[in-house]
Amino acid sequence: MKLSISFSLLFLAFFFPILGFGQENKATLEAVEYLKQNPKSPKDYLVSKFKNYPIVLLGEDHAVKENLDFVKSLIPELYQAGVYNLCMEFGAFEKQKELDELLNSEKFDERKAKDMFFYYNVGWAYKEYFDIYKAVWEFNKTLKSDAKKFRIVNLSYQYRWENFKGGARTPENMKAVFNLGTPDQFRTEIIKKEIIDKNEKALIYMGHVHVFTKYKMPILKVNNDDFCDYDEGMVGNRLYRLMPDKVFNIMFHTPMFSKTQYNPAYVSPANGELENALQKLNYPQIGFDLINTPVGKLKDNSFFSFCHPDFKMEDFFDGYIFLKPFKDLTGCTYDDDFFSGKDWNYIENNFPDPDWRKPKNLEDYKTEIKKYINIKDRYRDVIQTSVPDVSSGKIIRINQFPSKYVSSRNVDIWLPENFNPNKKYAVLYMHDGQMLFDPKINWNNSEWKVDENYTELSKKIKLKDCIIVGLWNTGATRHSEYFPQKAFESLSKELQNQTLEKYFLGKVQSDNYLKFIVEEVKPFIDKNYPTLKDRENTFIAGSSMGGLISMYAICEYPEVFGGAACLSTHWVGITDLSDDEIPSAFENYLKQKLPNPKTHKIHFDFGTEGLDSRYEKHQNKVDLIMTEKGFNKNNWTTRKFESADHSENSWSKRLSIPLEFLLKK
């Protein structure tokens, strides 16, 4: 539905420096310039590394289709560069002789290929891994009979999970499972025997943590003075110690584990600035160095920065390959034939990690396997922080805008079509910023269609030229930031105490949230963009709780905001409560604090379905107050939308109405 629109490089190069962006944004723009000046395709980039390094390690996050398709496509280029070996984590060395025979046979035996993967891991039912075997077989068929053949070397062995006796993971338990030695010790010995001792070159393809070289995986150690210890046993660590000048590691574009490991589980590399930089270049497929480059200087605050002060991307990997943004990546193809003729009892005794994965039957196990390749779900934490695609205009992302009042959060700045830095623009501030522009990155796959609505309406009627600022909510603090604080403080102590911990994490902080907008975001926008700073050209809008905080903003800061759009205003305040104490508190607040109707405009609306069906009786009382305070059709509107529910889809369908009401010239 949407097209990706990037900044013109001229705009990036000249406009932003003049506007004096902060240090983090300056680093991103330097990264953009470096990438622009070094546009190397991923294939050319990776293969070029073999000129100086006989061993190149490539790290993946498992079962991402684009990564495997890329590796498959590399085989002819590797061969031309004198690289005849692809060493893969995904296969058992006990089957190496069979694999060598398969890759040089007259006919490719797909059943045998799948059975070899089954022997390695009874759940590895992902077609693209088998396809690499077939691609090598097809390539070897093109070579002359006496030519050296391309080879896949299996680096793992068959782990004996049937020997795991349950309970805690102890050295005894693990020795029984990994009976041929620790996996990365075994893998390193295979690489030494099959590649290094034969003086050959190889691409080593593994999960990204296994290809760490200089980087050491942190471990919390409570009794160490700095609370830190490090795992230096990865394959890459071992190879680096063995031959430090002969190995180079590259990472596919991969989400980083978060420091919390939950909510979110993943974060975007370089605190989102890496994708931010690539978005500005329209997401090119590109390979690039991290060591001693502006991209490598981007700071990262993921789990991997744990115990590594001032951690930067160059501290992690030597190089990087970007194929697609997270929101466009897809999972591997599940192959049900993988399990043909296989016995469930054998699978049940041998599937990996039985201490935390307990499928009841084969169908249950298949469901788990399919769930893993649902990338939209697996990567949802980083997809939701992606820079939105828009069909018109341009998005500028300020990652984790800092604040002394509230938690930092992303701020998305939408510049309309034909944005001209020599013109002056009104500004509309909108809450729930992650829901405004792009359904592909949202948890519910819907959006407000802000860019489409404004652009289409501006072609029909004369609107003020307007910049739209999307203020993200943080999820956990949304309710406490959007609930009008002075109204809350007027509630009975009993109700305050009853709701404070359950709904507001111990405090209501909407006054601080408004300070964040008025004292931090607005000055930043006014300093860095050509805005009309006055009240008549500053507006605020939101829906549901966002409608409440928009109403509160224009009342608390009548000198700042000249108009507010409050869609599906959540007059009940707390959905679980059904009495009228909270709605009455809002009504009493409005009686005291409504701004001057001669200088302000306010739009209210509501639907009739779902949660919206609870609003009409409260909106009717608010309407009486609006009339009493002198508001009329010139400066106030309330609209009822039959059959409209409480959703972004409903708000997007009627957004043009408040836009016209607030912004019409």
C-alpha cells in the first residue's frame, strides 16, 4: 500500500547541518554519508574480504529466508575467488562422507538431504537450508570432471538429547548431551582439520553469537569486582586466538537481544540509528565495514553492551551486510515432508532443549517450528520501532528523544510533499506516534493514514502548510501520561488509592508529559524546522486516551495550542470502572479550564460500536459545557459516527474532518 520515500541526498547534506541537530543525529548523518560514498553490493563486499583473510565468518539469526538465499547465491562468486568451502553450523560431521557424495552425485537425492538434516536436528524442517545443498550440487555439475569441487563442511555433530535426564543443566547433564565435546570446541577442531591444516579458504556460516572474534560475550558475575565475566569460547573467539590476522567476521542485519531479554526481547542495532541511516538512503542492499568507519562509531545499548562501556557497533563485528529492513524480512519455508516416515517417539527423545520446550505430539512440535519462522511475530519488537514508510512526504526519526520529565521515546517528524525550508509551517502534534503512518510496523496492522489524509485533503481545499509530529507512547506509561492530572487529583482519595498502582504505575504524570511536549519537543521543532511558532499555528490531536490528553493540553497551555482534535475521547477514564466519578471530574475540570472560544478551536467525535458506545452520554454533558462557555460552530464541533468502532481504521476514515476544521485557511 505504501511506497518508501527517502530524503534527497542534497537535503540531507545541507539542510540538517544548518538546523544544528544533536550529536546522535550528527553521527547518523555521518554514517549516511559514508554509506553513500561506499556503495558496495553485499556479494562484492563479502567476496572482497578473501583477498586479505582466508577465513571469513558470517553470522545469521536462524531461519531468515533472505539470508539463506544470499548465501546460496554466493557459491559461484566464492568459487571464482578461490574459496571452495562453505562451513556450516547446520549439519552433523558424522554425515560428512555422505554429504560429499551427495554434492557430487549424478542425481540429487532430496530425501537424503533432508534425512541428513534430521540426523543433525530433528526439528530443522526449513527448506532454504536444504536448498543450499542442492545449489552446491547444481554448481558442481557445471564444473569439468577434473576441476576441484565446491564443498560444504558440516561443523556440528548429533547431540544426544535423549541422555538429558531433566532438571537443572549441570556439567554432568551437558556432558551426556554434548558427548563429543562442547559444540564450539568441536566446530573449531573441524575447521582446523578441514580448512586451516589444508591451507584452504572458507566461508564459515553460523549463528551470529558463534562468530564473535574480538568481542567477548558478557556474563554477570556477582562476586567479581566489576560484576562482569566473559565467555570467550565461541568459534570466532577460538579462531581469532589461533590466527588473529587471518579472520574477518561479518554480521547479517539482525536484531540485538535487549538488556532485559523481555518486553522487549529484541532491540534494533545501534539503538535504531543503523536502520535510520539506511532508511535515508532508501534501504540499499549493501555491505560495509564497521571497523574505523562512521557506521561502526554508532553507539549501541543492547544486551551486548552489557559489561562493555561506551559500546559501539565496531566493538561487535568487523563488517555488516544489509539486505532488507526488519519489517520486510521473511521466515524460511516450512517443509512438512521433512518428517515423512519419522517416528514421534524418536523425535520426542531427541528434540533440542527439552527442559524448556515440551511439545505433546508431532503436530504440536510442527506448530512450534512454524511459529519460529513467523518473522513478523518473532521480530515484532524491532519492527514496531522501524522508521515508517509513507506514501507522500518524508519521515525524520529522532530515536529516543531525551527528556528530564518523562521516559525517552521516539519522535517521528513528517514533512509534507514539496517541503520547502524557505517556507513557514504550522505544526500538529499527535499522540501514539507509532500508530500514525505505517500499518506494517504496528501490532494491530492498522494506522491513521495521516500522510494520505493530509495530502489528499490539501489537494481538495486550501490547508495550512503543516508539519506533523508523532509522539510515541512508551506502552507501560501511556495511561499515566495521558490521564489529565488535575482531574485525577480532584477524585476521592479512595478512588485515587484504588487506581494509582493498578493503572498508573504509582503516579499520574500527564503534567510532566505536557512539559515534555511544550518545553522540550516544541522548542526542538521550532529551532530545527521552519515553523510558525505562535498559538494560531500550533495544534494537538489524539484518540481515546490521546483525546483526553489533547483536551487537557489545550486547557493547560492555552497560550501554546490554538486547536485540539479529540477523537473517541475516553471520557470514562478507566475502562474497568462504570460509575460517573471520573467523567464528572473531567466535566468539572472543563467548566473551570476551557480556553477562550475566540482564540481556540476544539473538535470532539465518537462512534457507536464497541468502547465508543460508552462515550455519547458523557459527550452530551461536555457539549452542554462547551455551549455554556461560548463555543459555537465556528470554533467547536462534535460529530457522531454511526457504526464506527474504537480503532485506527475508524479514526483514519474520519481524520480529514478534524484536519479541515483545524487547518483550513
